[in-house]
Amino acid sequence: MPSEKLTRAWFAVTAVVALAGLVTQVVATASAPDGRVANLLCFFTIDSNLLVTLTSALVALGVARGRLFTVLWLDALVGIIVTGIVYQVALAGLYELHGLSLFADTMLHKVTPILFVLGWLLAAPRGVLGRRTVWWSLLYPLAWLAFTLPRGAVTGFYPYPFVDAGALGYGRVALNCVFIGLFFTALAAAAFLYDRRLARAEPA
């Protein structure tokens, strides 16, 4: 297991990178002619990077403890994995980006996911996840949907094509959400099993 100093340094860098991406995205959105900063909270990418920033900062500061942290920690991990994979599979290339938008996109969808996942695999604290953590972590995607879909119905703004109920209808969107939910659950369960396996393998 890497030293505590290395772990804290790694996640300090991760927190700074994620925060840089978030701040740049806010600036790029605010400076766009039709930019609405409030819409950013609808993006799973933004919310997952916020979780990465928060949990990485807590690890870097040495105050990462408690059940709430473990739930947010798992949500950050699974959320940023889903962010990276869904972006590469379904969203990359949909928009032509330049300048600040391109920088933010790279930080949020590529650099931060790689840093956080590698950090979790190589340097993260072990044995902190439990079965209840997996179930509690599912509140995150449910809360995201509970916020995004009703807001979209009122404002007409949907952050991603696969949740655009206005274009696809609620039946298709519901099916898409089920698939993503199952993917999220499978990743959370896999993270729990991997964490437990590594914790058992470490010398006492």
C-alpha cells in the first residue's frame, strides 16, 4: 500500500485538476452568448466532478472518514467512470469545441477520470466500502434523474440526448435510464468487491 503522504499528494493533484476543469467550464459557459450557468448542475459530468473534487480534497487533507464520506467516495468513483465511458461512447464528437470549452472538456471528461480511477486503484485507502455503501450510493443517480427530468419538462433543457424526453419520449428515456442505472449498480458492486479483496490481501 502506498504511503499516506503519496496518497494525499495524489488526491490533492486530482482535486486541483477537477476544480480547474469545473471553474473553466463555468467561465466558458458564462461567457457564451446563450450560456446559462444554472444548466451546468443538470450535467452528470459536472456533478460527478464536484464529488471527485470534494472527496479528493478530504483525502488530501487527511479528514476522509465516516459513512457519509464512503458513500460520496463510491459515488465519485462510479460517477466519474460513467462520465468517462458514456462520453467516449455516446457524446465525443457531438460538439466542436475550442479554447476554454475544449480545456474544460478535456479536464472533466478525460484527465480527471483517469487521475481519480488510477488513484483509487493504486493509492486509495482500502477496506472502507461496505454492502450498505453500495445501496446508499444509488441515491446519487436517482437524485440526478429526479432533478434533471422534471426540470427538463419545465424548461425544455436536457443535458444529454439520451435523456431528452421531448425528442425521445419518456418510454425510451426510461429504458435508457434503466440501462445506465444497471451499469452504475454493477460498477458500484465491482468496486466494493475489489476494495474488499485488496483489503484482505494487505498484510496485517
